[in-house]
Amino acid sequence: MQVVLSERVKTALNTLSRDDRERAHTWFGYLRNWEEDAFVKSRSVTLDVQGQSVYMFRTSTEVRIFYTVDLQNKTVHVIDIATKDTILSSGTVSTGGS
């Protein structure tokens, strides 16, 4: 699958440490194999955002990746990337205790 990063994600990547940026690119690689990668699916939570399925990938660090999947066009759209602390401080998304 093709992975497309939103402008928001491209900007957010610049705020991460070098290590987190490199990890993020590795995670984007996992998303590229979304259809076959059981690890990605097991670490992702489906969220209902205004009637649309948005997934939150719980990485092995405090970083969370939000994305949508378009199976017809074989595309993963990464729409946001944030740290767990940022999400919790916003109070709008439950992380399911992970």
C-alpha cells in the first residue's frame, strides 16, 4: 500500500527527536504492509471520527500515529502523529489504557 503523509504529519516530524523521527519512518513502513501485517493491526485501535474509521497506531514509544485506510485505492493516509501526553492533555481521545 502507498503511505501518504499529511502536511500536519510532515510538520510534526520536525518536532520529534532524531530517534523518534527514524522510528516514525520505520512505523510508516509497517503501515505500508497494513493488509498483511498482524503487528500493525494488533497495535491499532479503531476510532469513530465523525462517522469515519480512523485508526490509532500505538507504537512502542509514547508516539501515536493516526491514519485512515483506503482499501480500494490501496492507500494509507497518515493524518496526524502525536505523543501520548499531548493526546491525554487534550482530553478528546481515549488511549484504551495503553
